[in-house]
Amino acid sequence: MACLVLTAALAIPGATTDGECAAEDAPPAVVRRGAQVERQNATRSAFLHAWRSYATYAWGQDEVNPVSRLAVSSFGMGLTLVDSLDTMHLMGLSEEFAAAVAWVRTRLRFGEQEEINVTIRVLGGLLSAYELSGERSVLDAADELGQRLVFAFDSPTGLPYGTVGLKSRKRYNPTWSRGAPRASTVAEVATLQVEFRALSRHARRPPVYEAVAQRVMAHLREMSRLYPTMISPVSGEFASSDLTLGARADSAYENPAQAYLLKQWLMSSRTDSRVAQMYTESVAAITAHLVREGGLARCANCTYIGRWNFRTKRYEDKMDHLVCFVPGMLALGAHSGIHGVRGGAAARATMALAEQLMETCYRMYSDQPTGLAPEIAELREGTSRVAADSGARHNLLRPETVESLFVLWWVTGDEKYRDWGWHIFVAFERLCRLQDGGYSGLKDVTDRHGGGHNGKMESFFLAETLKYLWLLFGDGTEVPLDEYVFNTEAHPLRIHEDYRFGSRFGSLPLAEDLANDSPERPLFDQSVRARVADRAELLARTFPAAAET
């Protein structure tokens, strides 16, 4: 693809700004060592221990409390079961997978659930399981859920409401959200394009899922590249001033608003230059406004990503564990060529930043007495440690750091990332494993015994944390990152020619793009123009009261 150039105002260190790609040699091919079989088997055994706790004490429910061994119901969709389907398939757990698919086929029903936001977990889990296994009943469930979710997009702007009631047919945003009316989180708005694109293709119906997802993207393309946490589906305006890659924003960066942007570009076989430009501009803005170095007085000059309010200009030297997906995102983007030449200055600068942030994320673990990270780290003056924030010392078995370790290892072949992942896994085994109840998060990682168990084993521990560790200790061919895109919940979806820009199940130009196309040297042929017209008609039928954005 053509080199994407960052403007001088937004450029990250080392980026080209003169309109030409750096004429440098591509980096050498990545050399990865083979699978670490013992470590991979240990991770598989850990998954089975967690799964059997859920299957014994909470089968068909959303989660299990590993301390009380009681079922937890929140979504009403067998969340842990659905979220774990592709993990079981990848690990070769055929008996457990078959039993779970039978439950989906005979027991999973949509229509009674209220107050849910399920795209990345349930819809993504079903789609990934279908792609890996070919089980038609799993796709049927995904299609049914997708049809029931489309009405969330019936808003004046096309932006979805964050919460839908499948029984009441109400769409709304919860009481804690801000704005008038209440706003959706950017993560909710921007973490569905990959899933809806795949669903459009597999369901083989008129691609309404792809159409509504791209209507969201058309709106976001007109906005700032560094998104606050909240946005109104009514006005289309941002409803907060807080900029963070942590809570309530992380999925947007991993998925299309700023790094589902990267995933969309990869899924399009690297053909959608619009999302590529959005992504590179976003990385530059993140670097300019959120990335800091600690200097001699703070965390031994570690590199970190804090929080910033763009109205008050107040910056907080705190880094959520959720932010630790960023090193993997940056490394994958640099490796994939989204910054231009893979060995060019911009790609090298981005990879260097990824490696620096990766070290800080690992230090969130290694600097604690337990060897496990707090929910939020505080980068304090006067200490060389990456410390735990006093109000967030707990650990929830989160996946973001091991996700980035897997990506950094896959794109560099550096064995230290596997060793760091193993140290984290051993800490989980030592402090979080319960003899009869799976695994539990900890109350206080600054206490060398963990401060007691908090009774949380959320579905992402099986769907993401253990999956990424298992992949980290594999040989790199189980889910190759040049053939698959992972959604935010670690559900892999295969890249396909049908997702290329302008194709039937890919993103399309806007009507104004067609109007501005040169008649002498047109960029878009008649088949693309016909698909744009079909999309407009489809949206008009789906949302008769709203015009296409």
C-alpha cells in the first residue's frame, strides 16, 4: 500500500513528514522458536481446572463465584460457556466443546434478557466458534442475536445506544453515563465493526450488519482522533472531556475507533486507507497527549500512558491495567506496515514505544510482592517502582498484558516475552488457584499473600487470559496474526477477500466520495456504485425514520 505520512503536528518521534516513505530495507524475517510444550500443557490444564469449576457449579449460568462455588447470573446467556467456545476448540478439548455446543443448540435463547451489551463477548464468541468448527447451530445463534441487536442503532445519528433490552425492546444508556441524554461509551460505539462484518458475510442475508456498522464509522471519521470516553447517540457529540485508554475506552482503541481501526484495516486485507489514516493519526495523538516518561524521580524513567482532561489540561500519572493492550496494538501495527515501510522511521519509532510500554506493563506485575498487577498503577515521584494505586490494589485476572506479550513475541521472536508470561502464569497458580473452585482474583496485590480472594473469575479469564498464554507458549501457527484478527475479547476471526474495501462485505465509499470521483479517471467502478446504492436503500428500509449519515 502507499506510505501513510503523519503530519508534523501529530507526528510521533522519528516519523516521516516530507511526503515520502523512508527508503529503508525491510526488517529481517521473524524467527520464532518452537512450542514450549510443558508450559503450553500447564496452561491447558489451568483452563480445564477453571472450566470444570464452572461446569460443576454454574453450568449454563453466566459465571461462577470460585470462593462460594455459587452461580452468578448477569447477562442470562451462559456467558462463560459462550466466551470459552473457541478456547476449547483451539486447545483440542473436543468433549468439552461438544457439550458446550449442545447447550448453545438446545438452551441458548434470546428475547428475555434485559440490560445487556454483548457484542464482543457473546456475538464474537459465537462467530469465532463457528469459523473454527463449522457448527451451523452456533452461527444460527449469532444471526438471531445480531437481528435482535440492530434496533440499538435506530438513533438520529446512527450511533448505537449502549444498552438494549431484548424483552422490552428498549434501547438506552445506563444511569451512570453522562450527557443529556445519557451517552454511550466510545467503546460501545466502536467495538462491533469486525463482528458485524463477519456476521454479514456468514449469515448470507442483505448485509444490514455491515451497513449499520459502517454508518457509525462514517460519523466517527468526522471527529477528533483522540476520543473522550463518552458520546451521545442523539446529538453525535462527545459527552465528556476525559481522555483515557483505560476503563470505558479501551475497546475503542482495540477496535475501530482507534484500534479496532487497526483491526478493520487488517481485516480489509490492508486495503481500507481511510481507517489506516484514522489509526495513524490516533497513534500520533496518543503519543503527543497521553504518553509520558517518568524521569529519574519516577518509576526509573519508565514509559507510561496516563489520563488527560483536554478541557482542564489536567494529567494524572496513573495507568490502568486495561491500557496494557496498547503495546500489542502498536507492535502489530508497526509489523503490519500501517505506518508505511516496515523498516521505516515511523514503524521503528512505534515499535520502540511498544517495547517500552510492554516493559512498564510487565513491571506492574514484577514490582508487586505477589507478582501480579493491580487494577490501576500509580507512577509516583520519589520511587523507582511501578506502584499500585491505593484505591485499586485488586487483581481481576485480566488479559491485557499477556495479550501484548503474545503479540510482541509473535512479531519479534524475543523469548523474554514468553519468560515474562510464564512468571505471570506461575503467580496465578500460586495465589489465585483454588482447589475446588477454579481461580479467583485477589483483593490486594501489595500484600504478599494477596489480601484474600475476591470471588471473581470473569469469563475473560478463560476466553482471553488463558488463551493468550496458551498461544504465547505455542509455535505461532495456531492463530497466525497475518491471517486472523482478534476482537476485543480474544475471539479470532479469519481475514477474507470478501472484506476488502468496496467488496460486498467490506466497507464502502460514501455517497459524497462517489460524487467527487473523477469521470475521466474514476476510482470506483459500477459494481461499487451499485453496492453503495443498495446500502442506502437497505438502511432506509431498516430505519425508515432516519436518513443515512
